[in-house]
Amino acid sequence: MATDELVATTGIAQHGASRLPSVDVDSFNIEIKDEDGFLGDRASKGAFREILDRWRKPLRKTGEDPFGKEPSDQISKKTLDAILIGDDTEASALVHSAIEDFAQQLAYVTRRFLKTKAWAKTERIMVGGGFRDSRLGELAIARTEIILKSEDFKIDMQPIRHHPDEAGLIGALHLAPSWIFEAHDSILAVDIGGTNIRCGLVETSWKKAKDLSKAKVVKSELWRHADDEPTREGAVKRLTKMLKGLIAEAETEGFKLAPFIGIACPGVIDADGSIEKGAQNLPGNWESSKFNLPASLIEGIPEIGEHDTAILMHNDGVVQGLSEVPFMQDVERWGVLTIGTGLGNARFTNRRKDNGKDRDSTENGKKKAKSDKE
């Protein structure tokens, strides 16, 4: 094992690391193309709206569209969910038709992922993102699983268990080394998206469950930056202010806040905290070689409590997936797909542990002891 791998298991890992305390990140943010373009575009929330619109077109011609003149992209998930269980059978059939078509697209995309080397032998896929937070999303996920199983893919597909708004914050706990939890009961987490930035105070509940399965978001703040169209510097300034507000609240509420901030951010994150690509929907140019978000935040928040601030940033799909770590211990290889503006993706392999210690570290310790004896 390389020295830097050993360091990553005990100290603060590098940004975008492939080796995290509980899992190895086998791949993330894969961009697969076919003749029609990027595969993820077939299974985004926008793709579902386009499918719904196609099914509405013939009904519009006869004046029988149950949604009238309302644009498909403005019909809320709540409205669509209500129609699924309502008395209007034609409207319900329309939404079910869109769900079926979307499930076929999601199955096609998932199939392509499962055939890549990085996703080989995947046993379970958790589906997150905003689309999952609806009855229609849950039906699409269940239908996708049935389609794949009918084709002899041995795969489970399930909705991510935390609310999508909280999964990206809770997952940040799994970026932190375990020693942080022994002296502290909470961390700060940030989930950056193309429309919103969400900050949260996440309680570890580590004393109740060492695997972090009882963790919860106790305070959060949302800023819809897409409405304000700030500069990049303005966005960092606002984010810093939000985090300082949560630090003050944590102190008031009596939390023992760790000097650690976990960040979920779109794109390919380099080891130094810069963003290589995939951040085009964020305010300003976040892919510039002159910009580094973790470094900028440390300038504004150099200390939390009496300790230097440590920040770790990873891809948002990875972090949302990490919220499932405690519940994935019955499988070895698993992945996450997040259905939002695009299709986020990550594949993980659990790092098996012996008596709470990383197996690789345990084996290394045994080998060292043996060589010392000899």
C-alpha cells in the first residue's frame, strides 16, 4: 500500500479522494455518450418533462389534455403525485405512460453503466436527486428495477432513504476521519447545486450509533443563488456568512462543533480542491485555475472553536451516495445515481473492517509485527 493511502485513512484525505474512511470510490461523474449525446441527459428531470410533454401532444389536439395550457416543466411533482391516486383515470394514465417511458430510459442508461469496467459486479444502486422525492420518482425507480431484472441483471434499485435535501449534508460526515467524532458531536456541511446552495449543521449521534446511521440535520439554511445571479466572489462571501451563522447557532445550542467542513460540489474535484470540469452551472467561473473554494473558505473561517479549520470537498453525487454507507453493509459493491438537472453517478466498494479497524491497516500491522519478530 502506498504511504499516501495510509495517511488518507487516518488524517484528512485529499479533496476528491478515491479512498475514504469507509469506502473506495471506484468512479464518479462518468460521462458516457451515444449517438444522441450524453447518456445522462436521457434520465434527467428535464427528460421526464419532455416525455410528459410528448404524451400530452395528441391530447392537446383534441382538447382533452387534463393539464390544459400549463407548460409541462411548470407542473409540480406534488400535482403529478396527486393525479396518480386521483379519480381522473385519463390524467392518471397519462402520467403513468410518462413514468413507463422514463423508466425505459433510466433502464437503458443504468444498463450502460453496469457494462462499464468501473461498475462491474454492482449489487445495488441507490437513486437520489430531487426527482426521487416524489411518488412518480419512486414508481419510475421500481419499474426500472423490474425491467433490469427481466433482462437478468441481478441488481437492486432503491430510492435513497434520506430526503434529497439532507442526503448531501449527511453524506459529508463520511468524508471526515473517525477521530473527529470522538471529541465532537456535529460538523458543518455544504451542498452546492446549480440552483441552490444549502448549508447544514449535522449532528453525528455517534454515541448512539458508531456507524453514523442515526445522524441528522439539526439546522440548515438555503440560498437560491440562481435568483440572485451573484458573482463567484459574491457567492463565496454569502456562503461564508451562512457558515458563520451556523457556527454561532451551534455554540448557542451547546453543540461541540468539529473544526471540519464537508462540501458536496458538482464536477470533477482535483486533489488540491480545484474543479477540473462540470461546474458550468455555478455562479461565475469555478473551473478557473486561480479559484479554489476550500482555500477561499479557510480565509474567511480560519478557525472553528480553538482549532484550525479543515475542509474536504468531493463530488455531489459521491457525497449524496455516502449518506447510504451505514445501510450498505450487506453488499460489497454499490452505486448511486442522482436524478436532477443532469444524472450524477458514483460507484463504491465497501472497505471491510475487522474489529472496527480498516482491514488493510490491520493486515499491514500484522505484516509489520511479523517482520519485526523475524
